[in-house]
Amino acid sequence: NTATGASATLPTQTAGTTSGTTYLRAIKTSTTTQACESALSGPQSVNWAAQCNNPTTCSTGSLMSLSGNATTAAGSNPIASNPNTGVSSTTPVNMTFDANGSAPFSFNYADVGQVTLFASKAASGTLLTSLSGSSNAFVVKPGGFTVTGIQRTATPLLSNPAAPDASGGKFVKADESFTATVTATTSTGATAPNYGRETSAEGALLTHALVAPSGGAPGSLSNGTIAGGSFSSGVATVTNLSWSEVGIISLTPSVADGDYLGAGNTIGTTVANVGRFIPDHFDTAVTGPMACYSSSGTASVTFGSAILVGTGTKFMTEFLVDHFLTISGVEYAVASIASDTSLTLNKPYAGATQSGLVILPCPVGGMVYSGQPFSAQITAKNAAGVTTSNYAGLFAKTTAATLSAVATSGGSAIGSPAPGGLLNPLAVAAGSFLIGVNTAPLASPEFSFSATPTAPTDVHVRAIDSDSVSSLRSSAPSSVEGGVKVVSGRIKIPNMYGSEKLPLPIPITVQYYNGKDWRTSLTDSTTKFSSKVSTASGNLVADNTNCAVVTTPDTVPVAVSSGVRTLIFSRFAVTPPAPSCITKFSINAPTYLPNAGGGSATFGIFKSPLIYRRENY
């Protein structure tokens, strides 16, 4: 690159950027000294050409420009382009040679690839022999990349709202496809049309970085590597990009392998804000405070079959079509019931072939009384079914979220008129979400029948937030909406009597309605009440505390065991002693278990062992 230096190797260039000043030296062998000497001096016209080596053909037009002096811009003098097969076309360029035979020039290539420059001058005048020469094959790499046209792939073609934060507009769902166009450019922003036409086509890489939430999960960008074959005239549009998380990201384009034709990487212009991405759907899971009651008999089922065969079962009376049952912890819906010993599931049984199974006529969530709170967990998911950890804080759009009761997972809503009911409360606090799941605390809805008693009813929980993210999926059968069996409940207190001298045990029974009659809630060991009288912070309401008292009142509420709790009453000592007395009492808690008319404790009345006696003489 000096006026009298030896031959130089042209370094890697950047598309659209003018090269540094380089010198073309015209030399010949001295006829007297046999040394190299200047072959040209002063103003001269030299024929120039560019040859495209890789890609092997040039883009349409003359994108290589060359200036033969220091004052004319290189970009204003296009020279002929030639394919790798040979140089047949040249362009004359005026140059000025000094006494050493050196002429300055600079060049600018508005494209990319590997290129060789050729210079020649035919013999004429004092130049007795033609001159020709060429540069080394040098690489011109992209000046940059741009990413444009970011939009939802499916209709409607929602453009990227470039949300600044969690309050910005929503874009696409996590793992939903979106589209972007990547353009290889020169340093001036013009398209580099040869990009992607290399012998081993160079592609582009889109790299994402999390913008918000701060400190959130980075997630993964799918299909961010764009094959060189996708480029046409330097432009590639990819329609299957997706990001696995919730939030806002940036996208930065670069050379796919980080090394354009061995000349290093080019990093393009970053798109600062892409999003806001939202969950694809919710999954809901509910848990009732009681396990489900067991159905009559046992059943056998075969792997791959949807037929459930019973022994001693009462399928016709204990199960309902479209309601759920649980086999070995897996939930199935009842598709049809053929008889008391045969029913069809909604899908083939996926477990191992078994017999002697106990079938639970409930969803996996178990059982709950009408009006009793149960837990509901909501998990934000992407389209691949993976939890979106960033659905938390301001990105958890559940301030206006609602829960609703539906008859089946993916099914229709349960109406409020009898035999339906209402689910309350309906809101889920956004602040309860952590790494995509409401865990602090769980939602505690309760479903209350409009009429009592009502037959056992499957109730599934649906969630939807203010972005319209829902647990009801576009393919309703694929929805995961947890359910419980809701039953009417009550507390049954019998009328008991006995000697005024002995303690009187009274069994208090918690019951559920099975659709025909009331049964003891054998799976209930959680219902609690205090045996203190209500005026002493207890749950016992008595009309005559001068007759009977609980022998040992509770210090704290005590739970029933398998649906039963026995209280021991004693005759209250009075002076003068009464021959007999009676106390009527009830339990005022919990509110979702009303008393079945209350009961009584009667002292001083004995029970005759005889029902009927007749004397014969």
C-alpha cells in the first residue's frame, strides 16, 4: 500500500465501505539493466474488472466501483463484473501514475462474497507490451443485518407491538410461531443481494436476550438459525420462530456460523423489544379436602380397552355418563353405561391389565361438600405444555382473572339454577403467582348448590385472565381442568336417652347425599368443631344447660374420624334433683354442614328391653 512497496494482499473488506488507498504499479524490465522500472507515468486509462469467485456469479448490475484518484468517490465509478469462469468484460478507469509507475486507487463493493480485481492495458504508443495483473481473492463481508416484518404467523397477522414493559400490548403466545424477515446489508443499509448464494451458503442467526421481566428465565428461541438456502437476493423470511417464555425479548442477527467465508462475524442491528409474549394456556388442578368414597364391588380392565367390567358393582346407580371416575389415580370420563357390571370409558385404559380394582366415582381431585372451600392451582403453560416461569409479578395478568365452574374438562359451564350452583370467589391474585404457578396462597374457591340436597356433581375449574389466556384450549378435549365431586353435606345428631346416673354417649355423624339417601362420610376426617357451648367460644348450641353438659369440653376444635365424633354428656347436678330432664342441642359449625334438625340428650328415662308383652293364664 505504498508507492514503491512490493505487492500487497488485499485484506477483508466490508460491503458498502470504501477501501483504504491502494496502489496499482505498472512495471517492465529495463532493456539495459534488466531491473524493474516504471512502465507507465502520468495520466493513463486502465481497464478494470471484478470477478466473483464465491458466489461464482455476480448479482445483477455493476456493484464494484473503483476510483483511480484520491478525489473521486469510489462508489461513483462502477466497473464490469465477471463470473468465476473468466474475465471477458472490463471498464476503463482514468488513473495517474507517478515516476515509480504507481497510481493510487480505492474501491467499494456494494455486495458480499469473495472477489478478485483485474487490471490491464493494451500495448500502444511507447508501451510495446500489454500489461495485466490481478489482486488476491479477498472477502467482502456484510456491513450488517436488519430484522423487520416481525408479526404473528397465523391470522390475524398481529404486528410486533414492541411492548416497553408488562403494561404493553400482547404479541403472541409462548411457543407460538411468529415471522421475521432478515436482510443482509451493506454498511450504508442497502441490501447485499449475493448473501446466501455462496458455494456453501451462509445463513443468519437470530440470538435473543431477555428484556423483561428482569432476572426472569431466558427461555429458548426455536428456529433462530436461518439456512443460507432461505435467502433470496439477500433477504430471508422465516415463519416458524417461537419463544418458549412469557415476557419481552430482543433479537440480534448475525452470521449463522459466526465466520463469513472465513473472514469473521458480522453482528447486525438489534431489535430492542419483541413482545409481550403471553402463556399459551392454563392448566388447573384442584384438590378437595376429602378422598372420594368407593363404589360398590370391584372391576377389571384390560390395557388398550375402554370397557370396564364389574363384579358386584352398581354402575347404573352409582355412575353418570360424562362424569368422571378414577382408576389407580388416573381420571377417565364415563362414555356410556351398558349395565350394572359394564361401562365404557371415554378413552382406552392406558395402565396395565388389572382385576379386583376399587373404582372411585370422582375426578382425581377427590370430594368436597357444597359450600366448602377447596384448593385450586393454576399453572401457566406454553404451547409445548411447559410451565412459563416468567408468568409472575406484573406479567401475571390475573388481576381481572376469573374462575368458573364447568361440567367436564373442556366442557360447558354449570348454570346457577338447580341442580347447578355458583363458584366463589372468582378472582385469583396476581401476586400469588411464582414461577408460573399460583402457590402463595392457592386459590380457595367453593361451589355451592342452589338447592339442598342435590345429587353428587362433578365440578371442574376453568381459569381465564385479562389477556384471554384460558384453560379451555382450542381443542377442548385436550384441556386440563381439574375437578372435584361436590356433594351435599349435613351433620346428623340423634336423639339419645339414658339413666341420669350414667354418662350418655351421643355419636355425631357427618353425612353426604348420594342422590338417593344420606350416607356417613367415611372419608371425612377433617371436619372440626368444638364441644364447648357457643357462649364459651364453642360450637355447641344447647337449650337447657341446667340438664346436661359435655363431660370434657374441647380446648381446641377436634376433627371427626371417618365421619363420626362421639360426645359424652353427663347429667348436670341440681338441687333438688329432678326425676328427668332433656337438652336439645345442635352444632353451629362448619356452616357448610347444616344440622339435620338437631338432636337431644334425655336423662332419667330408661329403655325397656321389651317391645310387647302379654300374659297368659
